[in-house]
Amino acid sequence: MVITNAKLRNKDGLWDISVKDGKFSAITAAGTSPDDEKIDAEGRLVIPPYVESHIHLDYAFTAGIPHHNMSGTLFEGIQIWSEHKTQAPLTEEYMKANIRKTLEHQISYGVQHVRSHVDISDPELLGLRVLLDIKKEYADRVDIQLVAFPQEGIFAYKNGAALLEEALKLGADCAGGIPHYEYTREYGVKSVEKTFELAQKYNKLIDIHCDEIDDEASRFLETVAALALETGLTNKVTASHTVAMHSYNNAYCMKLFGLLKKSGINFAVCPPENTHLQGRVDNYPKRRGVTRVKELLEAGCNVSFGQDSISDPWYPLGTGNMLRVLEFGLHVCQYTGYDDIANCLDIITENGAKTLNITDRYGIEVGKPADLLIINAKSDFEAVQYLSDVLYSVKDGKVIMKRVPSQVTLY
Ligand SMILES: [Zn+2]
């Protein structure tokens, strides 16, 4: 297969991208490739697939059961999900149907890599077992990485630490945590240490829900970054959300940023979700509730965006469209300088791949898996401005999604 007349990011001219045995075999100037099965990109942007670096597949499409979130807060969301688990017990088939629907949305929007957190505050670990099955079922269309996520705490939930260990043994890819939800600051720190201890024991990545609260005194990020540095796990560690940083004072942030840069950790940020959840107990002015994305990127830290939720107890909307998440995030973080927008697709492509630790097999380069998207746009700027459609999604050299652009007639 050859993708002809492709516009590549940060490269002048048009290119032919050849694929053989599921891998990129050559990238040559347009018009020079051999006669083969061709897809003509007609000068459109060809990019590596979108990366969803933070979502909860096991929660998607469960909004309203047993009731809707009336306060719009994170804590009511956790309460509703806990009620859902006990009052309307989850079944394997119910979860699988919701997850398949979610993945099909994501695939249709060009997502091929997903890091999903999965709730392990459950003695049966049902969500994890279901997602391990789904991961195999969808392996030819989407790569799923699973974070063992102790939604109700490692110490605040009975046997939380043992369940986390069990989940890692069963096959979760990353160890999670939620230190700001533990009963005390001390338990929070202990929970982060436990996450690191188990990740090292089972050789896993780490992704911690970190300081997802409008409390300027919530400072587990410094613990996560310090441990990442001390253990040498550095970029194998991701801090998700970090919304309390929005409220830290600048003097503390100045000191903190030195550590963050040295630690090499990644940041997964969910702009629509946290704008929806945070600031709920503020009067006006209300905090936006998203971490310091612009400053982190300018400091050289890796930041990627995630949708977090699709119609669940925490967030009522969402579609799986990463361009929508990106467009929203650029606005709320004021990451809207010309150069910021001109390179913004990094946040949901390359940066996401760094967060997931998959850069060795990600990107349009000879020898790498032939995974790509053809976007109905000529540039990052146009893609985010018009929320441009993905026309083709190709994985391992096979077309897994094709879209015919809609036609509009003006009278
Ligand atoms: Zn989350």
C-alpha cells in the first residue's frame, strides 16, 4: 500500500508513504513510489494516530445510574459510582457493551492508543477482568494500556493495597493511586509510596490521579516527582490532573518546577472534565481548575491531553474526539499563541505517545508499525480550527476506518 501526496507535519512538499508487511517501508517525494494499491491523500495532513492518554473505559456510558451528579463535583461522582457498584451490580456483558461502544467512538475519531484507568476498588476486580478481555478483542484496532486505579483509595478502601497488587499480577500495565482521596495527608504520602513499591516489584509503569482537588495545600505531586527522581523511574511515571497546581502560589511553583523538570515525569491533563468539575465550591471569580499546561510545556515538561470521561458520573458529555479535547484545552489554558496552535497536534499525538512510553513504535518512520491518519486539513491550525474529520485510520498497514466527508450545499 502507498499513501500518496501526503502532507507531513514539519516537512515541506508532498510525500509518498509506502507500507509493506504492516510497517512503513519508504517515505519518498510524491510521485516516485512504485505502482501499488494507492490511497491519494491529495495534499492532506498525514499524521500518526491520536493518543488518548487518560480515560476511564469502565465508567463510560453509565451516567444516571442510580442517579445523576447534581453537584457536579468529583466527590459526588465517586459516591455515585460506589452506589452503582453496590445497588445496580455491574455485569460483564453490561460493561463490555458500554466499552465496545466507547472504543468504536474513539476508533471513528482516529484514536489508536488508549490509556484507560480501571477501578480496582472491587474485591472481584470485574472491571479489570473485562478490560483485559476487551484489550485482546480490539488488539487489531486499538492498543489499550490499563492502569490499576484504586478509585476509593489504597488505604481508605478495605484491602486496597492487596487489590492493587492483585491487579498488577493479573496483567494491568500501570499502577495507579489517588492520594488526595485518602483520609489524611500521611495516608496520601504512604499511598504514593505503595504505588511506587508495587510498580517496581512488578516492573510496571505508574499513573497517579494526583491532586485532583481545588485545595492549594494538596501537594502530592512533589512526592510523586521526588520518588520518580529517586527511583530512576522518571518518564515511566505520569501525574494525572494535578489541578491543585492551578491554585498553588507562584513562589512554591517556582521551586516545584525545578523538581518537575529534573524528575522527567509526564502530565496527563483533562481540560473539559476538570473545567466541569473544579471551582464548584468557589464564589466568583471561579477557578478554571486546569493545571498550568502552558508553563509546564514552556518548562520542557511532557504534557498530553485526555478525555477522562464519556457520559459517566463525573462528566455528562464527551465523544472520544481528541480534537474537541484539544481545542477546549488550548482555550482554557490560554495556549493560543501562533506557534502554540501551529504545533498543537503534538499534545494529542507525540506527547501522548511519550506519556504511554510507546515512542519506540510510534510515528511515521521507516521500520515502525504503519499506523497513520489522513486528516481533512492541511495543517495543525486548520485541524483544530475546523475540528477536521479523520478520513482514514490505518493500523499495521490495514485500513480500520474510512470516512466520506459530508457535503454541504449553500443556496
Ligand atoms: Zn481520571
